[in-house]
Amino acid sequence: MICRMVFGKVSQARDIESFRLKELQVRSETSRLPVALDGEVEMMNPPLHYRMRPGALRVIVPGESR
């Protein structure tokens, strides 16, 4: 999958599933899971809790050039 992504051969409809969720809990039988945080990988104990916070991130984009 990674090689296909690098070469732009991933079909979103066929290869990737997406879901719209407000909250997600990840459980695992293993005692620790690798989690990427700002480009660094940390080992964390499950269950992992993720939630959507509408309006928490303000994004500023440049206006159209004239």
C-alpha cells in the first residue's frame, strides 16, 4: 500500500475507507500501541480515545491573487 501511495497508484474508492465520526475509541489486546504525534512515534496504552472538537483549529488561507 505504501509503495502504491508513493507512486500515486492508490484508488480512494477501492483502497481507502473513510468514516465521519465525532468520537472514536480504539481498543487492543496488546498492552501498548504505536501512535504518531507530530511526526514522532510514541507507545501508548489502549484504549485510545479520539474526539472531534469543532472550531478548535483556526485555519487562515491567503486570499485570491489579483
